[in-house]
Amino acid sequence: MSNRLELLDAKSWDSFLAAPAAVLMLGKSDCPACAEWTSELEGFLANDERFRHVRFGKLLLDKGGLIAFKRASPWLADCDVLPFNAIYVGGEKKSDFAGSGVERLQNRLRMLLREG
């Protein structure tokens, strides 16, 4: 995993989401589409300069200890497609989308962060 895509866990998700701008990718260990999106996202992050101020993290929902995250994220109950991405600005979830796509991600970040 690239150093820009942080692997989150029960101890790190809350401080991660409190960042000024954060992209949270939700997946599961045995999800092929999640693995593909991870690779695509890492490739993008390796060369990205525009969104260096944004934190990117991956949280595997099949890992233990995430009860607090699940309680703090009632919208998770409606999430039935993985991977799932949520964009947080100032600690609040502002946008989300299911699936993958660097272009979709960049468009949402530009819109939310009022860039170009």
C-alpha cells in the first residue's frame, strides 16, 4: 500500500475523519473489486500533486473492532456495494459514491474543495 493510502483500523479512523479533507475507501479483504480499486487509487496517488493536502484511507469492514465506526456512521446500513467511498471535509461526510474511478473521485474533490 502506498504511503498516501493509509490503512485504517479501530484506533485510527476517528482522527483520520477529523482531517480537513479526507477520502475514506471502504472495502473487505475478500473483495476483488476492492483490490482493483486499491491498485488504481495507489497508482493515482503515486503521481498526484493536486490533492496532496487530502488524506486517503482504506478501512476493511471485515476486520474486528469497528463497532464505534459503525455506530458513528448510520449511513453505512444503506451501503450495499463495495468498494464504497466517502469524502469528508472538516470532519463531515459531504459526498460518497460506490465503486471505483479516479475521474469520479477527482471531480467530486474539485467540486467539494472548490478547485478548478
